[in-house]
Amino acid sequence: MTGAAPKNFSLWLGAGIVGAIVIIAAVSLLWTPHDPLHAVPADRLQAPSSHYWLGTDRFGRDIASRLMVGAQVTLFVGMIAVGISALLGIPLGVWAGMRRGWIDAVIMRGADLVLAFPALLLAIIAAAVFGPSTLSAMLAIGVAGVPGFARVARAGTLQVLTQDYISAARISGVSAPVIAWRHVWPNIRGLAIVQASVAFALAILAEAALSFLGLGASPPAPSWGLMLQAAQTQLASSPLLALWPGLAIALAVLGFNMLGDGLRDQLDPRRRVR
């Protein structure tokens, strides 16, 4: 029983942080304290107060409202990027694990090739082709995450294929696609969920970095990375401008990482405490 508490703590704390971000993003669809895009020059660089909960930026825009709407951008980019990674990586990994031979070699060497191009470099290429935007950032982050899902899916598939019921299914004449859908996928689903949680954290960090470098969302979009970029010129006089978006990014990454760790401990029977 001594090991159960920390595992549950990681899972529930991560779920709590992620849940809070989701709730804030949902609330911002209907209400924010102020218009996140409306500039009030007379109120620029205001300190936190009852009117401006977290103060204002150099244009007089409410930081709290921009952080709330920025959660939408963060979750949207994360969901699309992780969706791209999973939809491409999982089928490729399962296919490589089931076919083996030259197909396995080609798919995994292709994954290694993609790993040689980090998300930042892919974002630069996408920005050159499509122009800097949230869409190009999502595509770059999504493609960069494909090898992670492919490797996890392949490893899980190889483990499942060693089971006797797979041999029985093959002897019975069950086709490979049916085996993959009925037997392989249900057994690697937990691995995919854990990988998705970890990939979501990496996507949040990558999106913030790309927006900071001008390769993601464009001003005046309330992106956390753009808020950090705009705050660097006022670090000495107004450090809170960088603190709030930096703290939001850190908490989001921490939440998804802890959720992934907790899910891994919960879904992996070898890690469960008997």
C-alpha cells in the first residue's frame, strides 16, 4: 500500500491541473473579464488589481483575459498535433510490428529520419511553404511526434504477437487487419493513451517556443508564447508580464506529464502494487 499513494497523487494532481486548464478554456469561450484583444493605452502596464486581476500589458490589454483565451490556443494546437501524430504513427507502428522484414525496416528507418529533424526545423520548413501560422506549427509538431507513437505501437505490437491467442487466430485463418483491430489495438491502447499525454506536454512546449520565435501564432493572437515574446522588452521594469504566461506554460506541461506518469502506473499491470 505504500506505493499506491504517490502513484494516485501523480495521476490525480495531473488530472486536476489539466482539468483546470480545460475548464478555463471552456469558460473563455463564453466569458472573459475583458476583451483580450482590446487595447486601452491609458491603462498600459497596470499592476494586478480588482479591475485587472493580473495587470495589463504594454498595450493596455488585460493579461488574465489573454491567458484564458490562450488556453484555447494551447489545447487546440495540442489536440490537432497529437491527433496527427497518433493517426499516422500508431497504424505505421502496428503495421511494422505485424509485417516485420523489409516493411518494418523501412518504416522504422523512416521514423529515425524524421527524428533527425526537430519540430523547430520542421516548423521553419512549413513556415517557408505555408507561411508562419498556427496551422504550420500544428503540422510541424504533429509530424515530429509520429516516430514516438510508431515506436510505442511497434513495441506493444511485438509483445502482443507473442501470445498464444494470436497464433490460434492465425491458424483459424483470421486476417491481419482483423487481428490488428480485435487483438492488437485493445492491448496497446493504454500505451497509446500514455504516449498521447506525454506528447501533449511536448506539443504545448513546442507551440510556445515556435510562437516565441514568430513561427506559430501571429499577433495579436493571445498565445502564451507570443505573450512571453512581447514581455521580453519589459523584463526589467515589469517582470510579471513574463511570469504569468511562463507559469501557465510550466503548469500545463507539468500537468500533462504528471497525468502521463499516473496513467502509465495505472494502466501497466507490472507497476501496480499488489
